[in-house]
Amino acid sequence: MNRRQFLALATLTGLSAACGSSGRPATPAPPAFRTELRIPPLLEPRTARDGTRHFALKIQRGRTELLPGKPTETWGFNGPHLGPTIRAARGDRVRMSVTNRLAEASTVHWHGMRLPARMDGGPHQMIEPGGTWTPHWTIDQPAATSWYHPHPHGETAGHVYRGLAGMFIIDDGDTPELPGEYGVDDVPLILQDRDQAGDADVLGGTFGILGDRMLVNGTYAPFMTVRAERVRFRVLNGSNARRYNLVFGDGRRFHVVGNDAGLLAAPVEVEQVSLSPGERAEVVVTFSAGEQVLLRTVSGGDDIDEGDFDLLKLVAAERLTPSPALPSRLAAPEAIVVPANARVRRFRLNGHDAINGKEMDMSRIDEVVPAGATEIWEVENTVYAHNFHIHEVAFQVLDVDGQKPPPYATGHKDTVYVPPKSTVRLAVRFGGFTDPVTPYMYHCHLLRHEDSGMMGQFVIVEPGTEDRVSRTIAH
């Protein structure tokens, strides 16, 4: 029996004795995948007379049995844990009503959204207990899978770990035909890890929490019944620190059709996709009637992706709805072309609490960027694993230590993994929203590092006014 046959047999019998890419035995599987995968509901908006779509979110406490026999206090949006999926289209005017029912202040950051800094939901837009925040903007970006989560300085890790996260899907009328029936052949997968002790210190250790139990959409050991020949999974790494290297138990290949900030130019066939915290990927998987297969994550050799885990059991129905073939070309955003005279900014990630030798200071502006600029950002990692997220922008990865990124990671992104002792170069395109006194953030999205100070601030201003902007702001 060869390795592929063995993996397939392990999948079909629900076992997990197969070895991952690291060569180590897999972590023992849960006793059974008997709980149906929870699909976050779509949040229905109220449409005003002027066409504005109003979405209402309530941050609240709850109690949830995330792991068998271990009910625990959780937080959620409009429910006890996680949040509903928001879905809107390019050109929509949207207004959010976010009410905080917690006993402490929080925020809601629209991760991946191109919008004015005052609407971004960073640490400068705190929502006090009992308060309501009503950001509004017009969606003007390509089809993408974004998400929303809290961003209070020094407290983000705990707020996200308790359950405050949800998907934000952007549609675009120019998108080619891809699976698109929500919850049927267009399925969100929010990947998170959980410590079985239940009350782990999310700021403990070098990276914070690295749980030993896996949740998908808040469901432990889930199964999903597949009813279509092709399913589009919108995968979000919603963990505090863990990196996922996603494969299928039978070694099957699948197609990546989108990155964080938009579709690729064409589907890319792969056997594995890696996502660090905050990153997203849209993948299309082909199924045969009656088969079963496990979605897994395998070790990649770094401290934040140690361990092989089974995530989700996919069970194909005996009859599958036919799906059209994948299009050969996709409606990818325009490639980011770096001008010859582009400014180069350099960022050095020091330890787990500083960038360029400075910890985060909410009253300090670190960078001033002219609106509409395209720049090169060089991110140097001096030690162990990090990643890097920039608010508002879209970027493309130019190279990692001089090597081109894998084809599936060449699209528009807003978050990138930065391997230990490496340098990543990014072609960054900034938007046109100007505000000299309200900053956006850039930071490591390993949340323990973000909370410890590995974050900086930048403002976008009218071109030619950069030297007149104060580097100190009130907050």
C-alpha cells in the first residue's frame, strides 16, 4: 500500500494515523465527526429609501459548549459565539450599527475593507459599554472575502479568542461564474484553535495561544454533507497565532481562485495552501458522489504550525448537483505596477513587541503616505515567525528572501506570512481617502505580538502636504 492509498483509507474510515508532511504521526483524531458544521447565518440588512443598506451588530456575552462537556463563557456578535456573515456588493452604500453590550470597551475593525480611516474600527474608534458606533461608507473594491473582528489596543487577542469574529463577503457583478449559493456550494470556513483547558492565557508564551483542539465555524469535530460537484470554500484563519497548512487526507488536488483582497487571474491547482492569522483563501474542490474525505492541517516546520490535525469531514451525497467547469480566466484586480521612482519604506520586526525599535504609541504617527501612492515596503523579520497586515491597502508579494511567492499567493493581499529571519518585499497600493489626524494601522497579526506593541500607524494625506502633517495626534 503506497502513501496515497494509506491516506485515502484513513480518510474513509475516519481514522487519523497518517503522517503529515513533517513525517511525525498525526495528532489523534476526535472520536467521531458527528456534529454538523455550523454555517454562520447571513445578516439581513434593512434598506433605506436612499438605497443605503443598514446592518445591525450587537457585541454580547454568551455561554457555549465549544468542546464536549466543557461549556465556557464566550463572546459573539448577535449570538453567543462568532458572528453572522455580512454580504454586500461593490457600489453598495452601507451603514453599520454596532452596539456594545459587554462590560468593557471594544471596537470592530473591517479587516480587508477599503474605507476612510474614521470608519476603519481600529483602536481609535472604541465603543464604550452601552454605546453604539455607526460607521458608513460606499463599497468600492473587487469581489473578495474579508472579515470583521475587534481591535482594542492591548486587548485584541482576548476579544478574538472569546469569539468575536465574522466574515464579510464582497460581491462584484463582473465576477465570472463560480459556485455562489451561500451555505451550499459557497461555504465559509473560519478556522480557530482552542485550548482544551478552556481558560488559557492568550498572552502566554512567545506567540500567545496555540490550542490543541480545532474548531471550524465554532464547531468541534464537524462534518459537512456535500451536495454539489464543486464547492467553493472561503477559508479564514481566525486563530490568534496558529498557521494552517491545508491539505486533504487523500492527497487530492484543488484550485485556489482568490487571495485576501480579490480573485486570481486564473485558477491555480495545488495540493496544499498555507494561511497565517488573518489571511484568507478562496478554494474550489471537486467531489465524487458517495465519497468521504478529511480536510487537515499538517506541520510545516515553524513553531506556529506544529502538529497535524483533522479539521472537517466532508461527506458527498449519493447524488450531486452538476456544477459548471471552472472558468479558465477570473476577474482579477488590476496588477499593482511599481513605478521606477517608487518610495521604499523599511520595517524591522524586533522580538515580539516592536517595529523599527519602537513599541506602538497611539499618539505617534510613524509614516505619512500620499493618497494614491504605490510604494515598496520591505519587512525584515529578525527572529521567529511573524506576519504583517496593513489596513486599507491592497498589496502584492514581490518576493520572500528574493524568491517569488507560490503562484496561488500572487494575487492581491492585505496580510502576509513573514518566515523567521527573512525579508518580504511588498508592492503596496494606497487608496484615496485622506485624513491627516486619523491613522490606519500596520502590525503583526499574531495577536499576542500586536497587543504587546508590534504595531505602527500611518496617515494618508493629499499629495504634496506630507511635510506639513503633525506626527503627534490626540486620542
